[in-house]
Amino acid sequence: SPILVWMRRDLRLSDHPALHKAAASGRPVIPVFIRDGLVDGLGAAPKWRLGLGLEHFAQRLADKGSRLILRSGDARAVLLELIEQTGAGAVCWMRAYDPDSVERDKAVKAALRERDIDAESLAGHVLFEPWTVETRTGGFYKVYTPFWKAVKGRDVAAPLPAPSEFRAPGTWPDSEALEDWALGAAMRRGASVVRPHVRLGEDAAQARLGAFMAHKVAEYDDTRDLPSVDGTSCLSENLALGEISAAQCWHAGIRAREEGKAGAETFLKELVWRDFAYHLMWHTPRILTENWREEWAGFPWNTDERRAEVKAWKQGRTGIRFVDAGMREMYVTGRMHNRARMIVASYLTKHLLCHWQIGLKWFEDCLIDWDPASNAMGWQWSAGSGPDATPYFRVFNPVTQRDKFDPKRAYVDRWIAEGRRNPGKDALSYFDAIPQHWHMAPGDPYPDPIVPVDEGRKRALDAYENRGF
Ligand code: FAD
């Protein structure tokens, strides 16, 4: 009988344990993607990017004589219906770790097993599954460095090759049409503005990994913090949808380290930050929704999204160039350099005293590399409310940060048109991307700071002191 492979955030053929296992079984393989409530609930940019990823992946499967069957509805009901229609006797998939997926997957597994369907979930989205890394006393890690020390010497299984072929079922079940899902409906700027910045699919991700290891990793220690330099792997977009596996990146990093390339170890450490985020989300799912540190409960953050300073932050017109450059980069490309993410997050939560949830949600709507675990960890880290967070009293100064990390102003000039005689194409493309009702034009004068840097810093420190921090 056929085997259903339930595809989720793992749109690749190589190093895919579930597809590999299904292909090796010799049974007919039916790959399926289900548009359930979790897909419907995605932010505009990640949902649009998922649509691109699915279209591309379906073509890859078609090239191998297979198909991607698309169905919408509750995952359990969809799978049971497909089992009935195809006579499938087994379903397998790769594990997810966010609380909503975990709950869904448990229910699915129980329902399948109840009906004697062979249901199996496999590892593959992270390097080290969250429960496999334990402190000496059997707890979980709350600080990154000991987590890194605990995992850095571990073996990561060698990546699996892509199956050479898949046996097709006698008849294929019906599939819905991807266009009808309209996954890009809420992302009007997607095709026209963001698309040229997307690196789509498994081959592109592998090419980028190869190029990064050949030409960039040796300099990574020096360049990774400079937002004007293309010095990082830019693989987060592909990792988010599983177009490349963390293990493939890990092994490439290990090889580069063996070749004596400086920066390779730092790259491995960054990959482990991603795992650490998953570790935290698995053990404390409240990191997604609540202040991780309880002493922050009741902190008087601004939570009103309609406030002028929140709008200015989202629209990249705070009058602080480094902040505005980061916000505009994200709006146009769907990505933001890590240094800029830290600056804009610190500015929102500290200078503007706005709740990190406001920022987390805006990122969730705008990032094509949106990842629930890394986004929540990044925001709580920046706000000071998270585990292993930047100390609350460390208020990044976006002006001195720019002097340090963008000394020639290449990054801010790349993204800010106002006040420049000949703004470049990226700076101008921001004005093609934004809605008209933002009323911004490249010829406008650049705004004065909505909250001057020193004043904001003092206000934040006063607020912390009032709370007795
Ligand atoms: P590289 O420097 O090439 O690093 C390689 C890989 O390591 C990345 O692709 C990523 O998977 C992982 N990594 C690197 N830094 C981090 C980090 N700080 N935390 C977790 N993993 C890391 N990353 C996301 O993938 N999705 C998000 O939604 C996201 N939101 C963030 C929000 C905030 C406020 C902050 C401060 C950081 C956030 N990050 C997020 C982490 C980080 O900014 C990105 O992973 C990184 O910029 C991706 O670029 P890259 O692939 O070129 O990274």
C-alpha cells in the first residue's frame, strides 16, 4: 500500500529522512502538503514565501516523476480522507517543535494509530532535538554558552542523498490548485518588490552554501557584523522552509573548519543559536507569548499599536538612520541584517518603551525568513525579558552603533533616499513598496528623531529603576 509523506517546513529532496525512508521502502510514495489553520495564520511575507517554495518544490517532485498533492483543512481529517482514497497504510513526516504543531501532530499520530495506520515522525529540522540536550542535573539550558559546550562535540548524522526516484501510485489522488490558495494575497509588494531578493529552493540554497564556504566564511568573523557587506550565509530564508537542512550547513561548516578557514567555528556557533532557540521554545513555549523572565510581568510597556512612534518605527521614519535603514531593508527584501535586527528591536523596546510583542508581530508579517523560535528569542533577548538576554540596562545607542558597524554609511545610504541627490535603486525601491497612505516620498526632508537618542535612553533607564530592577 502507498505511503503518505506529509510535507511541512521541509521543502527539499536531499537530507529528508521522511522522503528517504518512504522511497527506500519500495512502496508508492504520495507527498502531501496540507493548508491547515497554522498555514492560514502565517504572516503576509512568510505565507507568500511559502507559496513560492511550494510551487518550486512541486516542480522538483514532478521532475522526478512524483507529485505534490495539495489539500486544505484540518490535518487529521485530510490525512484520514487521503488514506481512504488511496489505500495508504503509512504516514510519515518530520517533527516540528512549536507548541501548536506539537499538539496537532500528537492528535494526528494518535488518530492514525487508532486505525492501525503506521504513523511515524522523524527528526530533521534541527541539529539536536530539544530533549536530547540536558544539563548535568537533567534540566534544560537557559544560557547559550553551556548549551554550545554541550553540543559542539556531538556527531551530527551525515546528510542523506536525495532519493533517485519515487515509485508512483497507480492513480494519483486529486490535488487542489496552489493558485486557488492565494497564499500571496496579503503581500501586495511580493511579486513586484521582494521577489528579486528571494533565493528560492534547494539548488539555490546549496549554491549559496557552497559559495559562502568557498568565498566568505574565512572573513565571516570580520564581516558578519557589517550590514553593508554581503558577509553572512543568508540561508535563514531557506532554513525556515527546510529548503536546506541544518545538518547540511553543519557538515559544510565542519569541513571548512577542517580546512582551517577562520570563521567556520563562528558559523557553527550561529547555527547552534538556531538550535538553542528551538531548545528554549520546546522547554518553555511561553517564550512565544509571555515575558520569559517573570519579573517583567506588569512592566509598563506601550502596547498601543496606533501610537505615532509605533507607526514611525514600522514605516522606517523614526529619524534614526540605522533604525530606519533596517526597517526599510526588511520591507523591501523580506530580510534584515542581524546587527540591524538588534538595533531596531532595542530601539523599539527601550528607547520607545514599546512591548516586544509589537515588534515580534511586525517581523512575523514582514520576514521571509520568519522562524517562530528565533524570532521570539531575538525579541526577548533584545528587550531584556528573555533567557540569556542582553542586560536590561544595556541600551544600544543606534548612532554609535552606526559609527562602529557602518562607518562609511554605506548601509544607511543604501536604504535612505531622503536628503540625497542621487539615491540608489534600493533606497528608491522602498517607495515603490510602501502603501500610498504612508505618504512618504523620496524628495521629502529626512525626519527629525521622534525620540532623541539620549532622551530615550534616560527614559528607559528611569522606567527600569522605577520597577526596582
Ligand atoms: P548567518 O550569519 O549566515 O548564520 C547562519 C545561520 O545561523 C542563520 O541562517 C540562522 O539559521 C542561524 N542564526 C544566526 N544568528 C542567529 C540568531 N541570533 N538566532 C538564531 N539563529 C541564528 N532568524 C531567523 O531565522 N528568523 C527570524 O524570524 C529571526 N528573527 C529575529 C528577530 C530579532 C529581533 C533578532 C535580533 C534576530 C532574529 N533572527 C531571526 C536571528 C538572525 O538575525 C538571523 O538568523 C540572521 O540574520 C540570518 O541571516 P543569515 O542566514 O545570513 O545568518
